Amino acid sequence: MTEADIKQLIKIINEESGVSEAEIEEKINAKIEELGGLIGEMGAAYLIAKELGVTLQSATPDAQSSLKIESIFSGMKNVDITGKVMQIFNIREFKKKDGGKGKLGSVVIGDDTGKIRVIFWDGDVQKLEELEEGDILRIKGAYSKENLNSEPELHIGMRTRIIINPKGVNPEDFPDIEDRSMKISQLSHGMQGVDIICKVLRIFGLREFERSDGNTGRVVNLLVSDETGVARVTLWDENTDIVDRIKEGDILEVTRGYVKVRNDMADVNLGRYSTVNINPSGINLDNAIESSYSAATKKSLAEANDSEVIIVRGALVDISEEPRIFDRDSEKGVVINAIIDDGTANMRAAFYDTLAETLLDIPTQLLVNGDYHEKLEERRKKLLGKEVVVIAKVKTSNFTGKLELVARDLNLNPDPREEVKILLEKARRGENCGT
């Protein structure tokens, strides 16, 4: 935008708010200083307009042409912008209020001031098939709305014109596409837009739960690995539809996940814009950890040390009569405690969510609803004294000061041959096999 464009916007704000142009200019300069220079005059002008209750929809088309991303706010019309395609998201179908089916697709574009999501609807989603990451996209006549995160996003309307790789635009004037690929050992809490390649070690069953708004949600957990570590992948809602096509040993190419660390393990969650490609061509993980056993050291409980990940074979000598239900994001979490004795010592072990469900053979929703007491008592009688193998993180309890186990995997019917196979493989690689 030119200086003349800025003056035009200041004039519009003056006419709509009654605040003098000189005062508006002072507010714009103060806003730029307040934000440490991270926003330009145009972006500051829109912020001041919003604070003064002025919507700039009445600005002329020229005043809203060739905008930078930082200058876009919800409620704008006739937006003209150019950006580089940074990410392309899968097209998905949804049910409209009238019962019909609609289609939705989106991309993220970026310029030197930021990024913004662009939403394509119904017939316009076919244009996504013509795009590749790295293309330059010129959008003329879009409108902006506020998304669920209170951020502006652009929508393609009936009068919107889209030009792919317009002439006269230099791609080098736009930021490079970020490399989102990560190894499991690099994952940390709060990461977003993460891509990983992983191998499926274990598949936990589909769970349904009731959300706070009364709707039913669905979730599936996978235990996965690469050559650097073991993690979880969590599929939510429509992404759970693919679980019937996934089997242990498959390679998954996961894109645009967000990371949470739960019980000291990275959990890559697949949300609305995430994708999963099963056994992608040309990709293998020959060096991936083959089992959750491989990522742990076989130890007796008497030898266990804080922060270690260990394999324990022992008997279940007690199981809590009451699971603990707690709030976690949009779902309810469940934990059940048990005592394991391996002949050298005994230790409390905590089993969360899918592992609680596996141990008790009771769906999480039943545990949440409280309709489980008879089933739980029957299960306790069946399991007490049973020998199991648990892979767990050892940690010091904040309440008792004693060591306890946070389970990462559970085998209720351990096969000694599997343990021997893993130990021999570790010996071949020269690793410490434990006792």
C-alpha cells in the first residue's frame, strides 16, 4: 500500500468514528511501537479501526487491493492478495443444514508479513487439484471471516478470481516453505503442523466418548516408532475412519499433526486438517524400532531408577476398585492403578485411557458413565495373580515420594519367545539387554 492508501484509510476512520486524523495517526504510530515494529502502518490502521468500532468494509476496492497478510482482519470484503502456497489440505465432505452434502478444502498461503488459511467451498474445491506447494496464488475478490481460534481466514466466494503463478511475480520475494518433517525424538509439547514418518507397532481399539456439548466423539490411539523413538498417534473423529485399513507393521506418513506430551510420551494428534498416507510408495523405515520392547530395558523392580523406561514381567497383585475420571481437553481421561510384583519388589503402576480400557476390558465410556462396578469386580477376580509384561516409564510420585510406573504398553498374554527375540536382537546390536 502507498502513503496515499494509508491516508485514505485514515480519512475513512475519521469519518466513521469522529476521531481527528491527527489523533488517528498518533494511535497508529503508538500501535506500531507497542507491537515492537512487528506490524506495518496498514496493519496498525486496521487494528485502530477495530478498536474504534469502525469496519473498513466501506473502503474502496482499491484501498483493499494488494494487501499484505498482516493487514487482513475479519469482516473485510473484496480482498486482493498474493501469497505462496505453504500447505495444501485434503478435501473433505460435510453435511449441510438442509441435509445435503458440501465440500471443503483449504490452503495456507504466506508472504513476508505472515500466513493465512484460504477456504474453498463446494465447486471451487476442484481448483485445489491444480495447486502444488510452492505455487504463487493471486486471489481477487475474497472475503474474510473469523475462525474458531479468533484468527482471520479468507474465503473464496462466487465473485472471487484465482490466478495461479501470475506473470510478473517473483517467487523469491516470498518466504521458503518450512520443512515440517520431524523425527520422534525431536517432538515437543505444543508443536503444530508437524509431519512424521512412522511404523505402527500397536493399534488400540476405537473409543467413543461424549463431548461437553453432548455430541459423540471418536478416538483411536496407535503406538508408533521410527529409528529415534516411540510415540503415540491419536486419530480423532473422521480420521478414525481409516483405522480398519491400518495394520501393525504398516508405514504411516502423517502430515500436519499437533503434538502434546502426555505421561512423558509425545502424542501426535490428527485434527481437522491432518492427513494420513498408509504405506506411501518409495518410503521405508528399515531401521525403525520394531517393538515397544526395543525402546526399553528389561529390569527388575528392585533395580529400577527414576526416569528409566523399563520392561517388567510380574504379577498383578492388586487392582484399584475405582478408576479416576478427569477432564482432558474435549474428552474425559481415565486412569486405573494396579500393583505389580516381580519377586524382587512391588510397585504401583498407572494405566491411562486405552491401557486402562485394555487392562479392564471395559469401554472408556462405561467407566465415565459409572456403569462398570459389576464388570470391574469380575475382571479384578480374573486378573489378580496373573502374570503380565508392562513397558513403563519410572517416575517418583509427587504424593508419596516413592517410585511408580506409568505404563506405555501392556501385554496381558506375554509370549516368552517375543522377549527372547528382542533380547537377541539387542545383543546383536551390542545394546544393554538388562537382566
